[in-house]
Amino acid sequence: MSAFAYRNGALHAEDVPLREIAAKYGTPCYIYSRAALTDAYHGFDAAFAEHAHLICYAVKANSNLAILNLFARLGSGFDIVSGGELARVLAAGGDPRKVVFSGVGKTATEIRDALNAGILCFNVESASELVRINQIAGELNKVAPISLRVNPDVDAKTHPYIATGLKESKFGVAYDDALALYRRARELKHVKIEGIDCHIGSQLTDVAPFAAAAERVIELVRHLRADGVLLSHIDLGGGLGVQYQAEENPPSIGAYAAAILKSVAGCSEKLLFEPGRFLTANAGVLLTRIEYLKRGEARNFAVVDSAMNDLMRPALYDAWHDIVPVLQAENHAETWEIVGPVCESGDFLGYQRRLAIHEGDLLVIRCTGAYGMSMSSNYNTRPRAAEIMVDGTAMHVIRKRETVPELFANEVLLP
Ligand SMILES: *Cc1c(COP(=O)(O)O)cnc(C)c1O
């Protein structure tokens, strides 16, 4: 059951009516359900119960400290892609020994900080990065735990901006170069080979590419074993999709786990996963108020108080999010373009929505717990939204609404 459901015609987050949140904290705001986050984590964890595993939540999906802290309390590790995300994980009480560090552009400072924190593993994405990590670890008199992120060259069949496992992609080490690079890594004094890693893309709605990638990775694991290189873990990345609209049918967590466990049958290495969207997307909504209804010659616009700076996915990927009223209305629906106040024609949240609405009504943009707040910006000098965590009947402000003076506090006039 969704944590966001209607009761007597009023949309609730767990036991709290959303209009109460709007009245108390204003709009726009992101609202999360603690129960939904917890259930998603437990669902993923239980699906892999038969194989030793570690969930490393992909921080970039939603990096609010309260959410990281909640996952840390559930036992989660973290997949980070920057030094900033490492700092967040540490500030949220995450265990650095459960942190994997992905990304193609790790700077020397980021590598140093991660070594000093004592992370579980660097997911190395190039030969140059391997050399740099070895050198920095040497300077610090440490040994860096590493995996190579291999590019299995499988088509994830997702939006091109979030497909990462094709030959053409900037991510990972080419499949055919991986063994040679492992052999090089073995000769380096300040790195220790711990695992292998892949991540083929995001919002995958089919299990076949996951299974294909896992099988390609296992093939390399076998070659490495024959070479005498024994790994502690196999990291199969994230990418499991969620249902944004009715036509989309992502695999259940059970079907996903069954396909992967079949591909890794006979492997004793620990499995690592880096789910982001799966853990948070359905646990969050964006609450917004209609400022104006504007009837045009060709289209009718509902101008709301949230925009592409709050939720970038529609403008960036042409992504669909369901948009529903907070109070269910009886009167007849019309077709509306739901747009924000930002000065860009790409500033829309949803096109062609059938809704019965009035100025001042509250709307909810569903399934925005992942890549919503974390991709937000201050474009048009718009303060970023507040974030509220609901837990039963309790509401917790987990991020205060930004103020305008904060937005230019670091800017300086010329002398
Ligand atoms: C973005 C990303 C993830 C998470 O992807 P989801 O689709 O949110 O599960 C995992 N690993 C890496 C390396 C990523 O870049």
C-alpha cells in the first residue's frame, strides 16, 4: 500500500493530511514517508537474504542527512560520487567502512579524504585513476581498496541520459581492457584488489540487461580466479526502475533478485548493490499550490509555485510524474498544462493532465523522492523547497526552506 493515500477524499502522507503540512510549512515542499523508506529498504534486503550482501544506497538519489541517517540506522552502506557526498554520509552517522566511491572524475583531494575516512572500496573508472589512487595511498602510507568498474557493453534500454553501460559511455573500463588493468593493479604496492563493479544505467524496467551484465561480470571473475586474483565482493550497481506511469512495468524486487541470484549461482563473493531510485522514489512527493489558471487559445495552463528548479526531471528527461489533487473534487475535469514560474519554455511539470482544479488548490507531484530535491537548483533566484519527513502522525522538518539572503550570501560587490 502506498504511504500516500486518500482518506475521505483528502490525500495523506501516512496519518497526516497534506493540506495540514501546506498550512504549517508552506509550499512548495518535498514530503517523505519514513515507513515507505524503511519498507523499500527491508524489501530489497529480504530479497537477497540467501546470499551475503551489502546495500550501498546511492546517495545522489536523495542526499538529505535525515534520509542518510535513517538508512544508516537500518544497516545500509552508501555509494558516493563526490567528496561532498562522503562528508554528508559521515555527518549523517554513516559507517565509512560501508562506503563505495564511484565516479569518473575523483580529484586528489577527494581520494585523500576517502582514504583518511577508511572507505570500503574505490570503484576505479580508468587506468589514470588507478595510478593516481596508488600514488596518493603511497603518500599517506596506506593501501587503497579497489574494484574496477567494468563496462559490460549491454544496452539498458533506458533514457540515453541515464544509460551508462554502453561502449560509447564515459563510465567504467572497457570490458576487453579489464583483465589487463587488473594485472597492472596487482603489481601496484598501494592498492589492494577487493572486488569488481558495474552499473549499467538507471530506471531499468526489464531484468534481462541486469542478468546479462551480471553474467559478463561473472565471466571476468572466473578469469581473475584462474589468474589467482580472489575477490571479496561483486558490486552489481543500482538502476532498478520504479513505476512512474501505468504503462511502465518495472520488475518486482523479487523478480530482480531471482534473475541476479541465478546469474551469480555458485559464487561465494559478497554481493554489493547500489540502489538509489528504488529506495526513495516512491517514498516522496512534491507538494505545490496553484497560483494562476490561465486559459489560452490553444492550451490551458495551471501555473504552480514549484518549477523546474525544484524538480528537474520533466525538463531534463521529458520524465512523467503523476500529478493529483490533494482534495478529490467531484466537478468535471479539463486538460491542463502544469507549469512553473521559471522563464523557460521547458519549465513544465506535466503536460496534458485531466484535472478539476481552481486557483489556490494544492497539487501533489508523485514519485519524486529520488532525483527531486537532490537535482534542485536556485535558478531564477528561487529558494529551494523545505523537506518534511512524516512518521505516523508526526511531522519533522528535515530541511528548512532556504531564504533569499542565503542565496547571495557568498557574492561580493566590486570595490
Ligand atoms: C546513479 C548511480 C546509482 C543509482 O542508480 P539508481 O537508478 O538510482 O538505482 C548507482 N551506482 C552508480 C555508480 C550511479 O552512478
